[in-house]
Amino acid sequence: MKKSVRIDVDKRSIFRVGEVYSVSGREISIKVDVNKNSSHLMYCGQLIKNVSVGGYLKILKGFDVLVVKVESECLKENSNSSQKVHTLGEENFRILIAKLIGYFDGTVYKKGVKELPLIGNECILLDNESFSTIHKFAKEDEDCIEIGCLMADQNVPISISVDKLFASHIGIFGNTGSGKSHTLASLYQTLFDKYGKNKRFNENAKFILFDFNGEYSGKEVITSSKQVYNLSTLKGDGDDKIPLHKIDLLRPELFSILCSASEKTQQPFIRRALNLYERIQKKESSLNYIRGILQDQVSNTLVLSDRVKSKLLFDYFEQILPHDKDDLDLDIPLQRELDWHGKQNCYYRIEKGKNLYINGENSDNIKTTDLYHAAGKYTIPEDFLDSVVDTLYIQLINDVLSNRAQNDHIAPVINKLKSFIKDFNKTLNISDEDFWQNKNIVVINLNHCNILVKKMIPMLVSYQLYEDKKKTANESNSLNIIIDEAHNILSFESLRENESFKDFRLETFEEIIKEGRKFGVFLTLSSQRPSDISGTIVSQLHNYLIHRLVNNKDIEMIEKAVSYLDKVSVEQLPILPVGACVLSGLIADLPIIMQVKELPHHVQPKSQTIKLTDHWKDELKPDIIEDYLDDSDIDDEDL
């Protein structure tokens, strides 16, 4: 027993650094012993690194063990003039400025401030066991994944609790080329390597990744068992399409956003039109029902005494009713036979040299017009959005006839939707197919899509999946929404979209990040410009992996949003090497700088910077090499 005590005393004396010099809140000043200013210590034949800026120390306060992180150091002059100076260094003494970050409860490290130290309390170096304890961010009974190692010591692996990391909102930030795409792929690659073969994992865990640059669509990236939708608005033919059910799109709020509808006039119109669409679908014969509506509308329009209004409605009928073709395959106008009679104040048509007036007294003449015949031949478009557009026109005709709406207020809604149809038909497929295709991870590649679709598809799909998850409220199921280059869709400043679209887009993701945890929905965001992302979203993230950032605006944004960052970590952000990042957040008991483990080349995302000189230099042909060797003065023995 005495021997063990003696050894412990010896170890403590060797590991001792100094004592507490002053206490100011969490900031602790430590006076370093004169004989402990060397860079390394020798203990039991091992070379131990001495304390420095960024290192950790224990403070012994009775039976309590407090932990501090050194943020800076300085020299102070020894003011005791009566003290004899024996060596050159004794006129000054070294002061370490440290921040209190946690404490040990037995052998368990906990972050936070339990007590403040007292002046004179002894400060000692952390041994390897204690050092490993504070760098393992999981309890003994928790499943962990190893995502890298401590940058300052590659022999210290960083293990993180799976539950605490993936059941949280994650932010991965860094300038282009800093390694953030590799970090994102490494996190989920490690997760799928650990659980991918488990049946319950594939049944209960769902992941969707929005890939803006085609980096994660490779066969082996993250996992080979994934469903990839390669979308394109450039060609359309032969590209993948996302399957969606009709019911998923028949939401007034979604159509209001698609059409940029105003709140007081256009949104109520959209609700009325979608209610009409649902009534039509419920009829035993939807086609006959629509034809009956159109024939009634044609009849009411033809007997109007207001020529301007009727002419306007004629134009709407021209948009949806079938036309005959001329010799050049051009549409023949349905209203070509109709003229306005000023004295009779009604329309008429000429048949066999006789005027056939169309008014209340001659209602039978209505059925002889091309418009009426075309209404009886109407066919429902096969395309879902085209059929919705026809329903919008039918509802608009009803509203104009009943003086419920004005054309100038409503027509822009339909025109806006029509402008979207082409792009949406290239990327969406209205069907009953399974969106997940029996996989638990879907990658949506938006690399070849225009800006509108890049903003619309993530919002549309995320909103739908989130609404479905809220309805089921199954605790065993989880959904992780992963957004690469998140500034593309989470920016609060955009000149390419109207305010209603931007508000709905941000509100959708802000609700997910605020309330999603209750329903098992979590966000993972990756971006090179965190300052462009909504501050509400950045501040609500739970865990952060921050790579190199050089823009002052981005660094300030991170410093304000991440309350767990210390001064040393913030100052190192602009000089972090590729693949290194600051791990901080709820999961990390203290901010650390770690090196993310490198993935094998065949599973890395396609985000590497090209080597220009490989494409600039001509390759030497074999015969040229032989000629060069023959002409040279080099002997064969030298070769």
C-alpha cells in the first residue's frame, strides 16, 4: 500500500504544472512552476508533452477534480525585490490563462461549471486515461462510431455516440476545398457500414440527400444500396423522375407557392379550384360531368350582354376546348363564326345567308355553335398538371360569370403555373410508385436542373415527407434530411423569387429544425457560406463540424451561433488544414480540433479539385521514349 502511495505521489509531483494564481469567473490564471517550463517531461521512460496553448489541465480542489483548457499564456515580472534571483529565468514567471470547461465525477467527465477553484489549488497534467475520457463523446453503454482522430495526436481516436449525433440537427461548414463534402460522406458511410446489414435499420431509418453538384450519386458513395434520382431540366428524355402521388400535390398551400398567389384574392381562388377538382374526381363519370359544366358555361357566356366580358371568356374556352385543324395543321379559332350585332346587343352567326341571333329568345341557336360542340367533345388531359390548369380555367370562368373575381387578379396565377409545367414534367412523375423503391436512402441529384427546380424540389419533397411523418408519429421510425450546399435553398436573401415563395421555403425548413425532433425528423446541412443561411436555422443546430473558414462574415456568424466555441477554436478556423475541423455542440463535452478519417478513393464524393497539369502535358509515346534513350549519353548500366 505504501509503495502504491509513493508511486502516486511521485507521479503527481512529475505531472504537477503549478497552482491557481487568480480566479475571475470561468477564467483561471495559473502560475507555472519554474522547473516546468520545458516543452516535454519524462515519466517512466515515456516522453510526455508539457502543457501549452490549447492543452488541458486538472485543478485539484480537495476531492473535486476540475478541468480547464489553456487559451493563452504570458510572462509576469517577479515583484518580490527581497527574493534573490539565482538563475536568469527567475526574474519572470509564466502565467497560463485558462477557461473552466468541466469536471470529473468519479471517472466520468462532465462539462459545465460545478465549482470554481481557489487560489493556490494545485494544477496537474492530464494522464492518458483522463485525456481519452474527455475525448470520448459517449457513455460506456452507447453505440459509437469513430469519425477521426485528434489533430494534435493521431493516436487519440474520436468516438461519438450514434444516438446523440444522428438524432440531432448537424451543421457542416467550410470553404470550398476544406473537406466538408468528404466529412458528410464519411459520417454517413461509417453509419451505413455499421448498421447497413441490419433489417430493422433498413425498415425504420430513412435518409434523403439533396445533391446539388452530383457529388454523392456515385455507385459506392455512402452505400451501394441506395436509390438515385438523376434529375435534369436540360433534356428531360431518358432522365429519372421523382414519383409523387396526386394527393401529395393537391394542397392549396403548395399550389399557392407554385403560383406565387396573393393571400386575399388568389389563394381563395386556388382553394375553390382544387375543391372543384376533387368534386370532379369523385363523380362516377368525371368526363361527362366536366362536359356538362363547360356546355353550361358556354351557354351563359353566349347570352351575355357585356361584349368585353364574353370576349374574355371566349379566350379562356380557346385554351381548354379541342380545335379543328386547317391544311397547315393550325388551330381553327372556335369563335371565328361569331359576330356582335350592335342593335340586337347580342352575338349572331350566319347560316345559309341568314342571321341566327344568340340570345335568351333564341337559346336553341346556342347548340349550333362551334363553342358548344367543342365543349361536348372535351377530353381530360393525361398529364396531371395540365388537367389542374384546365380546372383552374373552368373555375375562373365560373368566378367571372358570377362576378366573384376579376381577370386581372386571377389570370397571372394560371400563367405562372403553366410556365412551371414543362420543368415539372421533366422531373416529376405523378404515379403510385414507391418513392423509396424499397431502399432506406434516396439521393436526388439536382446537378443538371435549373435554379427554379433546385429550389422547388427540395422544398416540395421535404415538406411532403415531413407532413407524412407528423401524421404517422411512429417513434420507431426516423427521417434524416441531408442538404448539401444548403445555402442554395436556405438563403434569406434571394432576388430570383418573390417574397411568398421565399417565406414558405424558409418557414418549411425552420419548422423542421424547430419541431422536427418531436417527430423523429432531423436535418444535416452542409454549406460553404453559413452567413448566407437563415440565422434561425444555424442557431437551432445541435452539433457542428466546422472546417476552414476565411471569410470574416462567415466566422462571425459561426461565433455568434455556436455558443460552445472557445477563443482558440475560433482563431484556428482560417488556418485549418484540409480534412481538419472543429467539433463542437451538444455532443462534444468540449470543442476539439479533429482530423476526419480519409475514405477509400472509390467511395469518396466527386468533390476533388482537378489537377490541371495532368490535362495540359502530352503523354510521351513508347517510340518517342526509345528514340530519346538511343540519342542520350546514358549508359545501359546507368539505366
